[in-house]
Amino acid sequence: MKFALLILIGLLLGAPNCAQAQVPSTQAPPLLVRHALAQEQNAKVLTYEQAVLRLLLDKTVASHGPYLLQATEVVSQNRAFLQLAAGELDLLSSMSSRERETQGLPIRVCLYRGLLGVRLPIALNQRREQLESVNTLQQALALRIGQVADWPDTKVLSDNGWKVERLPRLSTFPEMLKRERIDLFALGAIEVYPIIDTMPGLSVLDQWLIAYPAVFYFFVNPKQAALAERLRRGWDIVLADGSFEALFEHWVGPQLARARLNERRWLILKNPELPPATPLGDARLWHPLVRNRVLAGNSPAP
């Protein structure tokens, strides 16, 4: 109880990197977790992914002991997986793919309940009216879409017949839109508005979206089996007691309300990169819109 109280006080005070319980000398030292989760500019402000990680670790303090989080520099996704395999990282978060599940231990609960596969198109304001008129997937496939080269989404779009412009990094897409090198860029429904709200001249389209089955996991260093087991235990607890759903609604709910997903045309794609072990049948893990509109009839190839 004392450890849990100290951890809660640390969180309320905004401690950036750890649950700072004092560990008696008779106990093992805190579990060190070196992670590459995105940081806010103000290190005292948690991001959603950090909040989920802390929830899982806090729920397992009684069974697994205290922990210490150590943030590392956030690099490209491909580079982060190399660091994970080399033992320089203990944990990262990423959309999954067949290849990535060979590079780290996937903890197969999607942090975003499948909603990162629901992608909202972004376009220039002056082209908004023209692009809102897209009604079919065939019409959409005639457009040039940009995507970051090392994101799994790039291969998903390409495999579905899109003309994909591969971008070196996320920050390049506004200029590519302004130069009309691409017609569209797409981001997840739960992430797009805070990004586009800061970019004059760009809009999120309101009438349609692209969707495909996708999962976003914590991946663990293959040599850190104990950490992987602890996180799986944490997921069992938070899915059962409702604390993950409450956290999700607090962080993600406002973005979903703004996206008005029910009012859009859904253009459904296949995801050949979806690993066969993806737990499509566990209803607890998926947002109802994803489960009902995307997963039905859309399963990974063997």
C-alpha cells in the first residue's frame, strides 16, 4: 500500500520518468524500463502511450515490484527496432506488421483499439470541395497519397493499389501538399486534429475515410521476457477492471467525437501485413466501429 501511494503521488506531481517508491534494502531494485515513447516538449506532461504504460506497470507493482522508466531519444521507427534488437531499448510502441513481430516481442493488445487503421484524409483548403466528392474506392485510388516511408501503412496502401509517395519523415507532408506533389496525406482518426490544427492552409476532409485492420502494440526487447510477462499481466488486469477503457475515453474520446466517424463514407482496404496471430476474435480489444465495419470479412492471410 505504501508503494502504491508513493507511486500515485509521483504521478500527480508529474514526475517524468519513474514511479519513485523508496525500496527497502531487503527488496530487489526497481525494474528499469528504457523506452522510446514520444515525449511532450514539457517533460512533466504525460503522453497517452506513457499513460498506458504506467497504468500497466502500476497495476502490477504488488505482484512484480516497483519500476523506473527511462526515456531515450525518439528516432525513426526502423532505427528504434534495430535498437530494440541490439538491446539498447527495452520497449517501444509501433503499428505491427509481419516483419516487426520478428524484431521484438509484441504485447498483443492494441493501445488504440484498432483506430489507427481508420485514417482521415488531409488536403489543401483550396482543394477541399473537389476532394470531398470522392464516393468510391476506385475514385480514391486515382489520387496520389503521401505516407512516411518506414510506416507499415505505406506498404498497406501500396498493396491496395494506391499511388504512394514515400516521404522521409512526417514533417515533410505539408510542403508536399502545398507543392501539389501529393493530393492527400492520411493520419489516424485519433491523432490527426491536434497535428492539423497547427498547420494553416490544410484541412481534414469530413465526408470519407480510409480504413484497414491495424494494431498498435508495445514491443519488448526479446531478452526481456519478464517485462513482457508483466505487461501481459497488466493488460489482463486493466481490461477486466475497466481502467484501460476509462483511460482510453479520457484521452481519445474527444478526438473520436470530433471525427464523426459514423457520418463518413468508409473505404475499406485489406491489410496483407497484418500478422496471423492478431487477436481478431477478442471483442474486448477492438473499438465497436472497427469491429463492425472493418474486421468483418477482413482477416490476415496465413
